Amino acid sequence: MNIKDNVSLKKYNTFGIEVLAKKFAMFSNQEEAGELLSENQGALLVLGGGSNLLFTKNYDGLVLKNDIGGIEVVEENDDFVYLKAGAGINWHQFVMYCIDHNLGGVENLSLIPGNVGASPMQNIGAYGVEIKEVFHQLEAMHIKDQSLHKFNLKDCEFGYRESVFKKKYKGEFVILSVSYRLSKHPRFNVSYGAITKELEKMNVHELCIAAISQAVINIRRSKLPDPAVIGNAGSFFKNPEIDKKQFDELQLSFPGIVGYILENGNVKLAAGWMIEQCGWKGYRKGDAGCHKDQALVLVNYANAGGEEIYALSEEILISVKNKFGVKLEREVNIY
Ligand code: FAD
Ligand code: NAP
């Protein structure tokens, strides 16, 4: 296998951080993955599109870029089509495949960067939809002994930006492929106000998945920084969940606080709003900053080091804790 030494990871992470991988290789099928894993002795990092991680130092081990392709129909009935996609397929490309074949379920998740293989890692979500709603099964290889495993919906223990792969099985598996259950008769989810407004702007009179996808694409393009222009990894922090009593108390001190009631009675706070209230929106120190339109997104304007962005995230965490008494949790994976 072609293993390279001291490879720059700058083009492999959307923050655009310049660090080196001690060793670097790509694999495009299960056999290659098995071979590389069986020969490796030290630390290992599986890389997708690099859009949900921050490198704070050189990686002292093997970085494996997952490049497994292919989209195939594995099952079909009157209502659903089950599609299996290779972990290296670009997520948005997969969404577009579904739209082109009139298969519903992932249209609200249009234009999320990264690859299929990482979609279950944090149960990607946007505009009121999470992949757990369409997830069927995944195939993964155990890093230690290269054994193959299947995970169904229950096994993945999906939560808000969470799964077993970020918790009890952290760093234990390479995801090889993911199967999703797409609907032939989709139920549209336009509960996010922004989508309805955008559809009106687009003059859409008959709702369809292609129109919802386009609305999401338009909103994202207008609001979120394009990593090709300004380095970022999307939302740096998760929206914290607090109980209703704490929310009511916070509302007395901060009447404008933004929160959404969850099914369990708790409240999900908009972390971006709290960060903005602490004065961080548009802040810049050197090349590290907090985006001018969305305070939840930390950015690398040019040549910031990962440790500078991490230090900024620490300052933000402390200020939110001091002002609101709420502890933010990082969503981005730190290496
Ligand atoms: P990477 O960053 O490469 O990896 C992330 C983690 O998963 C790492 O720990 C890595 O080791 C692990 N991993 C990756 N692939 C595998 C694999 N095959 N097997 C085992 N482990 C693996 N996220 C959302 O949920 N919703 C959004 O709306 C959203 N919007 C975004 C907007 C922007 C502009 C950006 C830059 C990011 C956004 N994100 C969003 C975050 C990110 O795009 C997603 O989390 C995405 O799924 C990450 O995919 P990736 O392939 O880039 O993963
Ligand atoms: P937004 O629409 O301005 O909303 C701000 C926050 O309020 C969001 O984080 C969202 O929570 C919450 N929210 C808004 N409307 C809601 C509703 N009807 N019900 C429940 N919660 C609601 O957010 P945005 O920054 O423009 O992002 C739009 C969507 O894309 C969001 O779903 C966001 O999660 C997703 N996104 C994710 C990332 C990432 O890296 N993870 C990056 C960019 C955008 P939720 O986050 O729980 O949806």
C-alpha cells in the first residue's frame, strides 16, 4: 500500500489548518482498509471530508482517508428504496442522487459538507431533520482486529449530534458503507420558518423534494461561510439542553433568550445567540475569529493555527458560562 510520510493535511480539513500527518494513506475498498489497519501499530485517524474537525498539532500517527465509492439499491418495496452508499461518497452528491431519483428524506440535509461515512458519527442534522430518520444500517471494520460488524438504528444510539461512534466506540471502528431508507412518497418537513419563507421567495406553489432542497441550498449559501473561501467547520458548539426551570429563570434576566421546547420537556438553547450576547460575533484576533453573520461558526481567515482557534473557543466557553451559567460543549472533533 502507498503510505506517505509527513503529509500536509491543509487541503484535507475545511478549517485549512496547516499540520502534518506522520503517515498518510488512502483506501478505496474494504480489503485495502483491512491491509492498512493490520499493518499499523500506532495512533490512527480516519478522515472523511475533514469538515468536522480541528487539528491543533501535527498528527503523530497514520491518517487514513476513506475513499470508498459507489451507490446501489439494496432493497425496494412499494413505499421505500434502500440505498447503500460507500463511506467516501460526498454527502451532498448522495443527496443529489436521491433528489434526481425522486427519493425523499434527505432533502433538508442538502449542502452539508463531508462524506457519507461521517454522517452517522454525529447523526448529522439541519432544518428539523436528522439522519437517524432515514438511517437503515451501516457496515464497519474494527480497527484492532479488522472484524466486520453491522450496526442497525438501535445499535447506533443516535442523539442530538451524537452516536455510539463519538462515545463508547470512539476511535474503534472504520465505517465502510451506510444504508438509508428513502421514501417513494415523501412527507415534507418545512417546519423551519426559514424554509417556508425561502419557498415563498422562490414562488414555489407545488411542494416537492427538489424545491425544498433548493430552498435549503439558497439559505445555506446566503448565511454560512463557504469553507473554500473562509476556513471553518460549521457550528463549533452544540446547542445546549437545559431544564425548563433553569430556562424560565434565565428568561427573567434575559427576556430575548432563544430556546426551543423539546419532546422531553427540556429546552434547547440557541448557542449562537448566547455567544453573540457575549460580544463575540465578528470578533477577530490574528487570523482566528468568530463569523460576522453566525456566531456559532469559528473561522480561519487565512493562516491561523488550530491552537489559536481552540484558545478562542475556550474564551467563548468561559464567557458564556460566566454570563448565562450554561456550559457549552464543542461539536467539532479536536485532534
Ligand atoms: P470528518 O471531519 O472527516 O470527520 C469527523 C469525525 O468522524 C472524525 O472524528 C473522523 O475520525 C470520523 N470519521 C469520518 N469518517 C469516518 C469513517 N468512515 N469511519 C469512522 N470514522 C470516521 N453538520 C451537521 O450535522 N449539520 C449541518 O448542517 C452542518 N453544516 C455544516 C456547514 C459547514 C459550512 C461546515 C464546514 C460543516 C457543517 N457541518 C454540519 C459539520 C460537518 O460537515 C458534518 O459533521 C459532516 O458529517 C462531517 O463529515 P466529514 O466527512 O467531513 O467528517
Ligand atoms: P437558525 O435557523 O438561525 O436557527 C438557530 C438555532 O435555533 C439553530 O441552531 C436551531 O437548532 C434552532 N432552531 C431554529 N428553528 C428551530 C425550530 N423551528 N425548531 C427547533 N430548533 C430551531 O440556524 P442556522 O445557523 O441558520 O442553521 C440552520 C440549520 O442548519 C440548523 O438546523 C443548524 O443545526 C444546521 N447547521 C448545522 C451546522 C453544524 O455544523 N452542525 C452548521 C450550519 C448549520 P438546531 O441546530 O438544533 O437545528
